[in-house]
Amino acid sequence: MKQRSLISAAAAMVVLGAAATQAQEASAPGLEISGGFFRAAPMAGGNGAGFVTIHSTGPADVLLAFSTPACERPELHTHLNEDGIMKMRQVPSIEVPAGGNAVLQPGGLHLMCIGLTAKLAMGDLVPVTLEFQNAGKVEVNLPVKGPGAMN
Ligand SMILES: [Cu+2]
């Protein structure tokens, strides 16, 4: 199968159309999104994981879901340590405390991208729409970093 990097496929349609206004950080009323990235993933059809920090400058909010053209099935996940074995579990939502942070980071909460539509190569940008209970939809482009990137 011919591999295409994301920026030349799905991302190009979404990112380039909105490139002038889309930064790698985003804000919505009451929320600041920063420090986001995806880890590189070698194959279309495989899975990818993304991370981001969400700060509430006001009341609490709840991350309900995310969407992206980068994969077939986006899910919110966490890691649990069960008898010394780290396992991933889907979570229904992620809370952002009032005036505080929801931190999605390796080993913990993450944006799980199941069934990548293209490989994730370093330097690509993954367009992500975060969907919040109060703030609604917030779009952010997350850069792809190395496969073992921690931040
Ligand atoms: Cu996961």
C-alpha cells in the first residue's frame, strides 16, 4: 500500500484551508489549550496517541470527545496500572477543574486515535477538534513528535 503522510492527505484539506487562523495553541471562552502533540506512528491502519494540556480560566468544563480526520475511531483513554501491568481504558469524558488543568500526557490520559488514515510522521500537523460540554468545539493542530516523545 502506498503510504502518504498525513499532511499530504487528510490534514492538507483541513489544515491548509484554515492555516492562517489555526495555531498549535487555541483558546475558547474559559479555556486555553497548549502543549499538545501526537507521537509518530509508522502505519496507516495502526493506532496513534495524542496529548494536550487544557487549562480552564473560569468554571469547570468537561472534555466529552474529540474528532480528527487522522483516524477512524477517536477515543478518550487513560492508563491504569493493574497488577503491575499498564493497560489502556476508554473513559467517557475528562474533567477540567475550575481554574485548573486537565493534563493529557504519556502514561496517563490521552487522545487515542484508532485506525489511522495515514501514518503520522514527525513534522506533520494533526487537526483535532476537541468537544467540550460548555465551551463547545475547539480546534487545534497538534504537531507530530518522535515515537517516544514525552512532551
Ligand atoms: Cu489508548
